[in-house]
Amino acid sequence: MKLLLSRRRPSESGTACDASRSITQDVAVCGLFAALIAVGAFMKIVIPVGADTMNFTLQWLFVLLAGLLLGSRRAFRSVTVYLITGLIGFPIFARGGGPAYLLRPTFGFLLGFALAAWAIGFLCEKLRPTKSVTWFFTTLAGFVIYYGMGILYFYMITHLLASQTPVEIGVIFGVYCLPTMLPDLLLCVLAVMLAGRLRPAVSAALKA
């Protein structure tokens, strides 16, 4: 019996070490991409839209890279870490931070980041693309989810909160989405190009 137990211990020890290494790796990778998304919030162009403004930022680029390089779970965790950090109160969103951000009509676009990152990662895992065109179509799926979530949340907040002026979907799309849609599509192309260069190194690091 003692001999049998002693034979099991090295295996169990190795499994524990592998699990610990995997957790550490996940924390490091998710923290890195959360930080990149936060930095992207400050790399912005302010676009006037009537009485308000919209921000074109590089956050979407890093969300795309997370989905293309990390897979669905790690990508979703990365964006979730970023969102939670901002909602706690750290000013890492384009217009600050804090729990009150949940009541901003544009917060839906941030939620769209998380859903889009997961969807892109999921499609990459299932399709295992080998051509740039296929990679690009996975980013298009994320693009639709990102803007769809943003429009839906904007509509709901402005119609459910008495403090908000109701805004119709056509206006949300035309005023708050169109100005940034073309630049964001260009970021999809850039993300596919960058991911193609970074994928071998990232894959090797994640398997190490």
C-alpha cells in the first residue's frame, strides 16, 4: 500500500504544479490584455455628435486581438477584468469609471467588448481558420455583436430611465455608431494582420 501511494505522489504533484502554472499563466495573460484595453481607452479621437461626443479608441483593437489570440475563455476573462476594474472606480474607461457608468447609455458598447471577444475566440476555436479571410469573418461576427449590444443597451437605458431622453434605434445607429464603424472595420483588418504575426509566439507562450 505504501509503495502504491508513493507511486501516485509524483503524478499528483505534477498535476498540481501544472494546474498552478496554468492559473498563473491565465492571470498574467488576462491582466496583460486588460491593461492593453485600458491603455487603448486613452488613445482616442473625440467625435462631436450633436450635443454629445463619441470616442473612437484603440480599445476595440485589443479586444479583437484577445479574441483572435487567446480563445473564448481567456478573451472573455480579459475584458471582464477590465470592466470590473473600471466599475470599481478606477478611471480606465474613455470617460472615467465607477458604478454610475452602468447608467450611461454608451456602457452597452463596453459590454459588447466582452461578448465580441468571447464570440471571436469561440469561432476561432471551432473553425480553426488557416486563411486571413476566415479570420476576418470571425472579427466581423464580433463587430456585429459589439455594435448590436451597444445599440440595444443604449435604447433600453434611454427608454427605461426617467432621467434620460428616449432615443430611437435609427438615431442611435446614425449618430452614435456610423461615425466609428468604418474606423472599427479597419481595426478588424489590422487586428487580423497583427494576430498573424503574433500567433506563433502567443501560442508557444500559452503552451509553455
